[in-house]
Amino acid sequence: MNESVHHPHLQRQGILLVIQPRTAVIMLRAASRVNVAAVGSIYVPANRTGHLIHGLAVFRSRQSRVANHHLPPRIHESGPRATVRPLLLALRWRDHRCFFLKRPYDRTSGAASTKHPSLSQFRLQRCPFYLVRLLRFPRTRDSIQPLMAKLSSFVSRLSRSFLLLLFALFLPSVWQSAAQAVNSAPAAVLAPRLPAPSGNYGIGRAGFDWTDAKRHDRLDPEHPRELMVYLWYPTTPPHAEAKGVYLPGAKQMNANPEIQSRMRDEFGANWPLIVSGDIYSHAVEHAPLADAEAQWPLVIFSHGNGSTSFAYTWLIEDLVSHGYVVAAIQHTGTAIAVQFPDGRLVPHRELPMPANTSPAERMQKQIESISAGISEGADDVRFVLDHVTELSKTGDQQFPLKGKIDSSRVAAMGHSAGAEFSARACQLDKRLKACVDLDGAMVPFAALPIYPDHPSMNQPLLFLEAYHPESQMGGSHTQHEDFLKVKQKQLQECFPGSYDVIIKTPGIAHPSFSDIPVIFNGEDGYPAPELVSHNILLIEKFVRAFLDKNLKNAHNSHAFDSSTPEAEITPYGAAVPQ
């Protein structure tokens, strides 16, 4: 609401009374060559979001005040020769208050313009008029020295009080913000940590570039099949936690736009932490092999489609720390990317689908491609077994495992598509004494690979899977029922000593057998770290118990005795073959 007061007594005395809003910006205009007789009405838009007095009318006579009772949002001057000098000041009041200005201005003494009508001491709200008086009446400056001294003292006290007030108001919030910044800073830069290996041995690692001259690459027929194989092996326990490279060649892969994009899809926002080394393994490159055992059992590991063996570091390291050698294959073309010693980078590849292919033809070609891929992966496993066995017997002294591999104690293990590589290799090769299939079921078709030769498993199988509700499994309800029948038949035909274990803990899923939930660290829909850690312990328990039983002849584990709310266990067969 706009307000200006025209009390007759106040107007006769030349007094202006303005009811100020909480916040106002007042534009004062002091007449230069005009003898101010009276001050008229003021236009005050009372806007709570920002109050602005647009104008102050200056008149030459009292009679003009009525005609200018309501002013527009611009300043009016009375008289053609009127000139003004502006002074803009911002004043703030907590409440509506009255401000008084007495006239006439006395050019000789200026007393009326420098004193409050009822109070003679300094007042903050009169600062604009003190300044106006000093600018307009320079001859009277000496007469207000006491007032200036009071002003100086007041400003000094006000400054100190203002600073103390600011200190009192903002110190708690500043302190709290600083404390929060200190507490949150480590969390903001702390990279996910892989679980420390639980065994007594340290971790050594060495990479090898091996070529199978007897085979051509399925996706690159002009070249023989070439693989990078990393041997992880037990070493003397380190004095402190080792920090090794998580993914060899990560910097080179990051420099390739295509591969970098794939890596970001696989590892999420923490891919740069892998490149920088903030996410690390516990492996020491080319460390000396521990001499606690004359020979060590071997596990050949295969990763999933579009993944990498390094994405299973916690699983591999835990086995190694308990006295296993793990030969982790980088399946060229199946892996997300493979770096060879000469600097070549081979990304994930797939056979192109011909154009104008019908849905039925597309499905048939996909099945054929999957079958061919499983066969190639199984041949990779068998080739690595051949090569490690040969190097262990006849290799030079630079091979760290010369004479240290017990070829009678070898298992194949894989996850997802790699589980099918391992299972197919075990169907074909009796040298493999145990098979670990990690969530490798091919829903809605079969649990294990099906080929025209109708092979069965030649060794005990651990079919370790995450519980998947039917709504999250491929195919229709009828297809799902048919799949369960095929799965049951295949497992019943497995070698005695086999187990189907379904983990049913919160957060368990297909990626739970890899590092991915650890690296995502509870982000992007992955389980909380405590759930991930619990599931890792369960997976490690079942894998180690099964391998210890079949490769180390250890029978002291009770992991498979009976089902629990966390794991449904179904045994197949009653005895392990001697």
C-alpha cells in the first residue's frame, strides 16, 4: 500500500513524515538554486519483495502539494528553473518507523538540518542528512566538530560490533561446513578397495603371449589363435599390503576412444580410478614363487562375454592366497579388450549379421554363433592346459612355474559365458578333475552346453548360481518350466560329488561373482558394500571347499552338508571318484 502523510500541523511546520517499509531505497534530491519551502507527498510502492521509493517531489510553494498528491514512478520537479543534485542512500529498518525532517534550511547555521527535533545526539538514520548538510553548507563545518567526533566514535563502535555480530552468526556454520568438508573429503576421493586375500600366501603374477598354431581365430581366420594368459601364483607373504596394477594396459586402453567407451560401460564412473591406479590389485609382477609346496594345483579361469579376467581379481587372489595357481585366460574377441606385448589392442568382436535377415534366421545364426564361441573358448582352455603342462616340464628357467604345476590336479572354472567354456572343456577333457560353473546357465535353453555328441561331465561339478526370480529370467513361463526340466536332467547325469548351490542372499545377482559390485561401491543400483562383502564370503567359501575337496583331497569342510536360508544345496552323487 502506498502511504504519504499530510498532517496539517506538520506541513505548517515544514515537517515531512514518511512511513517507511522494512526495506527502502530513498532518492533524495537537494535543490541547488531553489529555495525549498515545503516537501510534498512521496510515492511509495510497498512491495514486500523489494521496496523502492521512486521519487521525492520538490515544490516552490505549499499550494502545489495537493496537485501532486500521488506521484508516478518518476521524479517531478516544480518550476522551469529548478535544478537538483541527487544523492542515493540505502537504509534498512527492521520495523516501520517515522523519519522527521524540519525546515527551513538555514544557510548560515544549518542547525535545523543537522539536529533531530527532539534528540541532539547522533542518530544513524540521520546520516543522509548529515552528509547533505556538509555538502551544501561548507561554511558551517567547523560548527559541528563535536558531532563529527561522535560520528567517528560511533562508526568505530559500530564496526567492531558489526564484526563481532558477523563472527557470532557465521562462525558456527563455517565451523560446521569445515567439519563436514573434512569428514567428507576422504569419502569423495576414496577409491573402492578389493577384499584382501584371506589366505596365508602373497600374490604373484606374470603375463604370457601364447599362440596356438594349430587353430585359426574364428573372428580373424587369416591369423592363428593368439591369447594373453596371466598366471597368478602363491608367493611369500608380503610384509605390507601389496599394491599392484589392477588392469595391465589400462592407460593404453583409455587412450583408444572405442575401448575407453567400452571400459566406462563395464566399470562405470570408477574407470578413471583404474587408469590412475587408485583401484589396485594385491599382485606383485614376477614375484618369486613360494617354495612351501613341491607342486601346486592349477585352476584355469575363463571370464564372461565382453568382460576381462581382471574383473575377477578378488576371486582369483583368494584362491592363490590359499595355495592355488590360476591361469586366467584373456579370450581374444570375447574379452572387452586384450593388449598384447607389442602394443596391439584387440577389442571385443562379434560376427556381423547379414542384412535382410528374418527373425527366425537371426535366431538360428545367433545359436550357431554361440555354439561356435563356446567351442572356441573350450579349445582355449585345453590349449592353455597343454601349454602350461609343457612349460612346467620343459620350459626355461624364466618360466616362474617350471616343475611346479601338478598336472594331475587341474580344474576349470568360469563365469557366465566363461562357465560354458569351462563346462564344455570338462565334457571333452578328462585331465580336468573338477569344474566350477559360476552362474553360467543358458536360460531358457539349458544349464550346460548341448552338442550332437551328447557328452556328459567327466568330473564333479559345482553349479554355483545366484537366485533369479522367474520375472528376471529370459523366456516365457512355459519355457522356464522346460528349462528347469533340462537343467535337472543334465545335473542328474553329472559325476558323483557334484552340487547345485543357489545363493539366495540379499543383493545376489549375476555380477556378484565378479569385481563389478565392489567397484561400483553401491552406486547405479548395485548393492551396498556390506551386502557385497557378505556375498563374496559365501562365494569364496563354496568355491574353496569344492576345490579343496577335489584337488587337495580335503574333506573337513561342512559347506555342502545341508541347505540354509542363504543357500539351497542339492547334491548329485554320493562319492568323489578316486
